[in-house]
Amino acid sequence: MTEIEQYEFDRQGFLVLRNFLTDEEVGRLRLAIDTLEQHAIAHYQLAPRKSGNFGSEYHFNAERGYHVTGGHEYGQTFIIEDFFNFDLAFDFLVNHPKTNSYISSLVQEEIGINNSELRIRYPGNCSSTHGGGYCRSYKYRYSVNAKGIDCMMVRFIYFTHDVSNMDGAFCVEAGSHKSEFAVPYQCHVDDDPGMIGLEVNSGDAIVFTENLRHGGFTNRSCEPRKTLHVGYGPGWMMSQNIATWDELQYIQPTTWARYDEDQRKLFQPWLRQTPDVAQANTGVSER
């Protein structure tokens, strides 16, 4: 992270990283994303089911190792968690050198991955605003000390197609990660006067602190908006996916076997368990 990037991240709570992925990486991800979407459409209403946090209910796909909630009709969204298990095409994002160069400048403790989700927002869908420094949640804490920026939860978003405000751009309230006051606006995300859309091109990425107030404008286009999210924080933090909140990260033994030692180190709670224990932790039912 350059001196300018450090200043801007501290000032705004996010960075837009242009041309972050290569054309080859984008193509690889795009194919895997489209394949996962079609698989989720065919299976998301089936058993087994798992109750997630915040009252959500997921389909757990034991064969391909992902959890999915939502739907694919107008105004709906798919949230597909644990996408790493689905296809080895996602493997390069685990211990991705360019990503690590930013995360290592934002998280001072030993780094771990705590979140992995594919968000597919269909036409008419929006993401309501959430976050903001006033929340004062320890998990989302943002601070600066003598060593520099020190974040708890940081998220990367990778883009494999252009996303304009019309397409439902990711939006933020710049600087809100430092706010001392509750947000006074109780309105739809599109009408929030503090929200700015971050328009991006295919291959771009966004990195932000979860202490930043953020959301997603309404997708007013005719195409779904597809984004990959990977969350980082201290290595001791358990899963922050909604389906496995504060449980072990769900990684299938076959996925674990593909990873090298440096990739495995990014899943610290996993290293204290066995694959069988992690599989038993999914808590699914056959209803």
C-alpha cells in the first residue's frame, strides 16, 4: 500500500483498485461464477436446510460444499457462501499476492480469511445500508496506532464485469467508519444523501473496512450484478459467513487437500480441527 493509498483509506474507509485482476483471472472467475449460479438455481430450494444467523435459511449443498440463500427472481438476490469449495478456479484468491499486500497493511495481527461469498443481485434488487463507526462493534473495529492502520474485519470485492450506478453499484458513506454519531437517515439506500456509488470496470476490486457504512444501489439494469467477496481479519476469528456465523469455516477435505501450507494458514481455526469435525459442524437438517 502506497503512502497515498494509506492516507485515502484512512480518510475514506475504502479504496477502488483499478485493473486489479488480469484478463485471464477475470475469465477464469467469470466461468466459475456462471457455473455456480446455474448449480444454485437448480438446487437452492432442496434439502438439506440450515438455519443461518439473522433468521436466514440456507440450502447446504454437500456435494459441492456451498451454502445458498435467497432467490433468482426479480428483486431477489443469491448469497452463495463457501464458494471456494465449488471450483478450483477460485483457489488463486486464497493467498492472492496483490490482495495480501493490502491486507497486510490493514490487519496487524496474523491474518485469516473469515468470509467468502458470491452475491448475485438480480434486476430490482438492492442492498440496504448497514455499518458505520457509530456501531462500535468489536468485530468491525477500525483504529490507527503507532504501527499504522489496524482493522478487525476488512473485505475485498472482485468484479468480473462492469458495474455502474444503474447496475446497482456498491455504495458507501465515505468517512463513516470514524463517525461518533448514529445515522440520522432512515430511508431507502437510493435516497440516502450520504451514499456515493463506486462505479467499476471488469477486473477492478474494492477493499473496505466493515466499519464503513455501505450498501448497494438498486439494480435498474436488465442483467444480474455478480460480485465475489472475501473477508479478512485476525486469524483467530471464526467464520463470518451468515450460514456458519462464529462456527468453523466450512472447507471440504477435498478443498483442503488442494491448498498449500500458506493457503491453509489463512484458515486458522481450521488448523486446530480435522476435516471430519468441520463437516459435522454444518448443522444441517433434511427438512
